[in-house]
Amino acid sequence: MLRALSLLLLLGVGGCSSNYLPPQEVPDTPEYAPPAFSVTLPQANHGSLYRRGYNLALYQDRRAYRAGDILTVDLDERTQASKKAGTSTAKDSAMQGGGSYGFGNLTGSGSAGLDASRNFSGNGSSSQQNQLSGSITVTVADVLPNGVLVIRGEKWLRLNQGDEYIRLVGLVRPEDVDQGNKISSQRIADARISYGGRGTLAEVNAPGWGTRFFNDPIVPF
């Protein structure tokens, strides 16, 4: 019996450590890597200098519109949310009655009453605010049939006490890219923007797996 309980305890600790320890982020993951192909010029037809998809317009800015092109994303993310709720209820009730009685020489009167009251008051509030600014240069990974660009990329910074990274994936319309070959993060569809870090500072600021376990909603305490 003791061995069975010890085994269950070890399995529980192992499950907690595996569920509440986040995986270590590493660079060069396939989800954010540039497209793996070699850019080659297509063959010109009939001796012409024109090559489809690689023309150089004299009166047009060079903007990203092909797989493998590079563009810069200006990060301008601000979110703010707040919620407040309050409830208050009250109910009072009272009941009274009286009467007389008689039985032979015994007579008398009496009265009775019943009072009841209940009250409830509840308040709750929540607020959250986030801000992310900066820039990241990404690569066009693919071009959809409707001309929409699939962009992705990451930036890693090696600092004194660890690394910081920015990752981005999303969809961009070529019309939203400005003359400087830049686009605001507000104009990216299905954007997935991640900012985080790893190293000594990131580990110190993160709670331990035991704290994560007891803060989980499944814990009944």
C-alpha cells in the first residue's frame, strides 16, 4: 500500500512539473524561418530583357510583393480593457397574528410575530493594459492566389543576462505597404506577435511550478 501511494505521488509530481514548466524557446524555428529556396531569374523569352515577376519599373517604388522579399513592420500595439460590475439586493418580510382562547374558567389571549430579512451585496472589477512598440523586418514567405502576402520572421537580441525575442506571423495586402517598404502592425490580418525572453532575468521573474499549480483553477483550495 505504501509503495502504491509513493508511486502515485511521484507520478503526480512528474505530471505537475511537465505541465507547469513552459518549454524553452529557441531561435530558428520553422514557423518563423524565411522561405527555403534559391531565388533565380526566370528565362527570358525570344531574347527579350523582360522577365515576368522581376521587372524593374522606372516610376515605381520597390515594395515587397514576391516570396522572398523583405519588408519592415512598425509595431504599434496598444490594448486596454476594463470591466466593473456591482449587485445589491435586499428583502424584508414580517408576519404577526393574535387571538384569544377560552376553556371553562380558563380564558386568555396571545399574539405571535415572525420577522425575516436578507441582504446581498457584490462588487467586482477588472482592468488590463498592454503596449508594444518597435520594429521588426520580416520575409514574405508565400503569396496567396489573391495577391495577399504571407509574412513571418523573428528577431533575437543577446543581452547581458539573457536573450529577448520578437516573433511575427500574419497576412498583408500589398496595397498597405507604404513607399518606404514599411507597414504598421495594425494593418496585419491574423497577426501572431510574440515578445518574450529567456535567461537569468526571465527565470527570476517567472513563478515556480508549485506556484503555478496552486494558482490553477482546478485546485479546489
